[in-house]
Amino acid sequence: MSNKPEVTFKYIFTYDYNPLYVNGAHGGVSPRGELVVNFYLERPPLPNEITHEINPNGTIGAETAVEPDDFAQSLVRFVPTGVVLNYQTARDFHHWLGEKLKEMEAVEQAKAAMRAQQGGEGVAH
């Protein structure tokens, strides 16, 4: 046990805690000097409606219309959440994220080394 003063943080989760998958972010510095980050999930859109012809035998046939008209040229950026960080918190988050990226890089390097090692063994050609 350390002789230095200590503090223990306990994490409390709400009953509806549900991590979200995001694959992008958009934001910037607010007029108050805070960093605003809006996280999004970029995906193909879902149509509002699709119309199909009915075949003579009663089955669903070819698609004849899609709403909206620009459906095929669209992408959706669904924004489920965002965060606002003050300067110090943004710096702390930047440092923390950098450390986690180093950990991820080490894992990826270990995976690549294992794949390379497995690729040269065991299979006769």
C-alpha cells in the first residue's frame, strides 16, 4: 500500500447503458472555446418506400419505384450522440486516446506476426 494520498473512483452505469458503434465524427470549436464532437454512423440509407410490380402468379416482381428519388445517390450519417469537452478535458482525452492507440497497434502487430508465423507452417503444397 502506498503512503501517498489516494482516491478511488467507482463507476456507476445507468440501467440503459448501451455503447454505440460509430465510424466517424464531425464538430469543431464552439464560440465558448469548447470542443464539440458529434459522433455518427455512416451507412447506406433505408428507403421510405419501395414499389414492386406483382407477377401474374401473385408473387412480388421487379422494383418499379423507390422513395425518395435520390435514394441511390444518398448516404446517411446517423448522429446518435455527441460530447462537449473543455480545453483540459480535450487534452486529457487526446493523451488517453493516444495511449489506447498504442495498445491497439501492439495487438495488431502481434496478430500480424501470428499470421505470418502460421502462414509458413503445417501445409504441404
